[in-house]
Amino acid sequence: MSYRSSIEWTQATWNPILGCTKISPGCKNCYAEALAERFRGVPGHPFEQGFDLRLVPVRLNDPLAWKVPRKIFTCSMSDLFHERVPLEYIQRIFKVMNEAHWHTFQVLTKRSSRLAEVSRKLDWTRNIWIGVSVESAAYINRVYDLVTVRAAVRFLSLEPLLGPIPDLPLEGIDWVIVGGESGARARPMELGWARDILKQCERAGVAFFLKQLGGKRDKRGGNEAMLDGRQWREFPRKAPMLATQ
């Protein structure tokens, strides 16, 4: 859907599915929903139906036309493993990712149980990274589902981080992204929570990426996302180098 992205840990977004439904507290102030609902009812707009879940097969082949290798956040405006997305359609998306081998596809889901259920029916070529969102210690079960998937890179998105996660299971994990919530209703992230996760990653040898500190007026992302006087922009150590333009 977009050849370029302002999201700090990716380079482009691709949305062959649009819309989603809330599943846990991390969804409460969903940025994607807020964006989509602004355009509900606008004739011809991609979000004419707001944030209602729908398949967008016309977008399926977009990455095949992008010839410069990129990191592509797949289904940034939905959840690929939503229970209402047919397995056959998920397999069609995977077929495109398999064929577009020059790109790296970053897939992120909160629906880890369905991911684990269907993962063996999908072709996990090395250019497909898979991650789960974990907003608090109450949802670390998603990590245990994730590590059952035979993907080259497995990662965690702890965003919005809503509480401490003192015993984050990191065996089999390659990358951890941490971010506070932003927007008018942002819930605060304490720096101590992020600092503790950084220490856990350092002990486990897992790459750590601090996306943003969050906040109601200023998300303090980009160059302002600092922890103990420095930026943290690590990527998985086994990740291939890609073009940055």
C-alpha cells in the first residue's frame, strides 16, 4: 500500500488486508483504527469502509513490482492471522512473499494461537520474519506460540508497553522492539520497564530496538527515542543487509 514508511524499523508497508477487531488491552487506542475511521464513508477512499475487516486482493502482487529490496511490514493495517481471514488467502499472501525473495517481509500478529495452528501449512522462506505483540506480562503466552514457528527470524513487539515484563522468555527470539503509546489518550510507559527489558536482551544476546518513548503530545520517537543517553537501533544479527533508499 505504501512503498515507503515512517515506521522506524521497516521501510515499506503492504496491506492486502484492511481492518481488524480488538483482542486485548494493547488494542484500546489503535492508531490504525483511528486513521481508518477518519475516512469512513468517503467514496473511493481505501478506508471508505472504515476499519471493517476486508480482503484487498487487488494489492496482492504489489511487492512483486517493487524491484529495490526493502523491509516490508506486512498487514500493518490489519492482522494477517485474524480468525476471519481464510487460510487460503493467507497462503496466497505467503506465495507472494515466497516469490518476492529479494524483499524481507515483517509480519506481526496478536493472534498467536492461530499463527501456531496454521504455521505448518505455510512456506516459511528465509525472507519472512514473524513476530507477536506483547503489551504486558499477561500476554507472554504469545511468545510460547511464536517459538513453535519455523521462521528464520522471530521477534517481539512490546508496543504499546503497558507494564513491566520481568521474565520475558527470550529463548528462540532474535529481536525485541519496545515502544510507548502515543496519541491523545496515550498510557504512559515507564523508562524502568524499557531498561529492564534491555538488560534481559543483553543477557540473552537478543537485538534490542527502542522505537519510541510515547506520550500524549509528542511520541518522542526517531532521534528523540533515547534510553540512558543513547539510541537503541539494533536489528536481528542474522538479518540480511537491505537497501535503505
